[in-house]
Amino acid sequence: MKPILLLVAFTAVASGALLTGCSTTEVQDARASGLDRRQDRMDSRTSARQDRWSERADREDARAEARFNSW
């Protein structure tokens, strides 16, 4: 019984230390900068996608206008 209690106590102390270590400002800053980089990548991809759709829409409008004017 005593070894089990020691194991439980050690686990509680170790998990507390681990969680405290993961909550340091350096870890939080690294996590935030990683999230910022990911958001920047998503924004740039979205912007590029919107640009491609805009170009495609312009081409489709030009084709439709040429088709309409050819009658």
C-alpha cells in the first residue's frame, strides 16, 4: 500500500512541476509566435486565393462580353 501512495504522491508532484514548466513565459511566447506564423500563412494563402479568383472572374467577364458582342 505504501509504494502505491508514494507513486501517487510522486506522480502528483511531477505532473505539477511539468505543468508549471509548460506555463513559463518563454513557452507561451513560442506558442503565440507559432500561432501568429500559422495565421500569417493562412492569411497569405487566402489573399492569394482571392487574387486568383479575381483574375479568373475578370477573364470570365471578358469572355462573356466577347461572346455577347459577337452576336
